Amino acid sequence: ALRYIAGGLSATVNDGEWVITSYLAANAIILPITGWLIAHLGRRNYFLLSIAVFTLASGLCGMATSLGQLILFRVIQGLAGGGLQPSSQGVLLDAFPIERQGMAMTLFGLAALIAPVVGPTLGGWITDSYSWRWVFWINVPVGLLALGACAITLRDPDYLTAQRMALRRQPFSFDGVGLSLLVIVIVCWEVTLSKGQEWDWLGDPFWRVQTLAILFVVGLAGLIFWELRHPSPVVNFRPLLERNFAACCIIIFCAYAVLYASSTALPALLQSLFGYDALSAGLVMSPAGIFAVITMPFVGRALGRGTDARWVIIGGLLTMAAGSYWMSQMNLYISPGQAIWPRVVLIIGIAMCFAPAN
């Protein structure tokens, strides 16, 4: 819907990309501090607050009358949305015994993979049939339903309640320096990656990319140095000393980089160079979701039977590599089917990686 949003708000497509960049930057800022927020607010309270604010921001996005307003509301939406995934995973890990966590994470991964696959087709149909504004407004009834269901169902486990009570008895301490450094690092990184091509990377005559890159490197070094020495860091890097956890973080980082890159680039390619409308581009994206649905239960079943998760992850990464290489061979003379099948292979690979890595 991005091109329709830019046109509807009298903006260029390049300026319209801030609609994505602003959301992802806000999302990435809030993700690392979710643990701190949950500890102080309680997971249930924070989760319900995130759903409520996300739903409200979605409604405001649909009512935006200028690109500036939409970017502001997307930032609010991103700040709220960042807390949903880690909170959900925490709920799952507390709700299921160890022997059933593999299947629980598989079902969670199924939803996480199907959504960005089905989304383009649904969003394309809504955009073509109604208006880009309904891409945001459709979140409102879903969000309200989720808010009510979670308010009735969710309860914090005893250990989280005890942790929150213990924190309340201590003097309030907030790592403002750490949060400031985190914001600088994430914003500089996100804007550099999003606008670097447009600004000619390190050849930028206005030194925007160079300045952002320097701030990113200095800010990251300062963030790591500060947080490792702070008694109550807003981002705790110490869990990364656990080898398996650090390795899985790197794998998930790389896998989602590939997923989001292809999910963003392919519709833009199909709409700009092939002349597809939003619905047609979405229909090319969606068949991969069927294969994700087929793959994930087999992965969960294999993990439940004691299959070594490392081999499943390796197989998934190799499959993703094959799908990515296949996509790199596309040219301007391909049929829709020749764009569908490389993405199917890619999604099968990430479906294999998600559950065992989590």
C-alpha cells in the first residue's frame, strides 16, 4: 500500500518510505527495554497497554491528513508494537511445560510467519477495493477483541509478581543514559540502512550518511561500555555470554533481515518494474504462507520427538540461502510463477529456523 499512501498524502514514494522506517525504528528501540518495562509494570499490564496503544495508534494512522501526522502515529504504533512479541513469548514459556514448548513456539511461529505472507494480499485487496486507510483501520476491531480476550485470560505468574513487589520496595532507578544511547544507535542505524541508497552511502555530499554512521559506531561502543557497568541497565547484555542464546540471537537476526528485505523489496519490484497493482503483487507473495503452514507442524513434531535442533536450524538456513540465490536470478522477463517459487523456498527455510531457535 506504500505507493498509494504516498499518492494519497501528496508525497513522493521515497518520502513515503518513512512510514516504514519510523515504525521499525520505534519498534527496535522498545524491544530491548521490554524486560525492564515488564519487571516494573508487570507483564499483563504492559501487554494490555501495548495492545491498547497499538490499536489507538492504528486508528489515528487511518485518519492522518498529512505524511508528518502519519509518521508520528506510526512511531507511537511502533513503540506499542515492540512489546507484543517478547511478551507473547514470555507468556508461552510460562504456560507450557518444557516438553511442549517446542510445539507452542511452532504455533507462535506459524502466526508470525503467516501474517506477513497473507498481509500483502489482504492489504492489496483492501487498498485496491477501498482505501489505504483501511489497512490501518482493520486493526481496530481486531485489537479491541484481543484486548478484551487477554484482559480476561492473562495472569502474571507468581515469580513476576514477587519481582515487581521487590522492585517497588527499592528506590526507583532508571538508566536514562543507556536509553538515550540506545535511541541514538537504533535511529542512526535504521535511517542509514533505509535512506543510504537514496543518499549515495558514503559518497553523500551533505555528509548525512557519514554522520549517522559515526554516531552509530560511537553510540554502540558507548552503549555496550555503559550498560555492562551499570548496576541496573535498561538493556542487559549479560545473557549474551550464554553461547547458545547468543548464537540463536544472531541466527534470528540474520533470518529476519532476509525475510523483511524480501518482503519489502519484492512488492516494490513487482509494482514499479512489472506494473502489478497492489492485489496482484500480494497474490505473488501469499502462496508461500501455505507452505509455511505445512512445514511448521512437521518441525514442531520433530522437536517434540527429540530431534537435534541444530540440524533443523542448519537445514533451514541452507534452504533460505537456496531461495535467496534463486530470487537473485530473476529478471524482467519472468512470469508470476517464477517470482512465487523462490519465495516459497525462502519461507520454508525460515519456517524451519524459527521454532528451534526460539
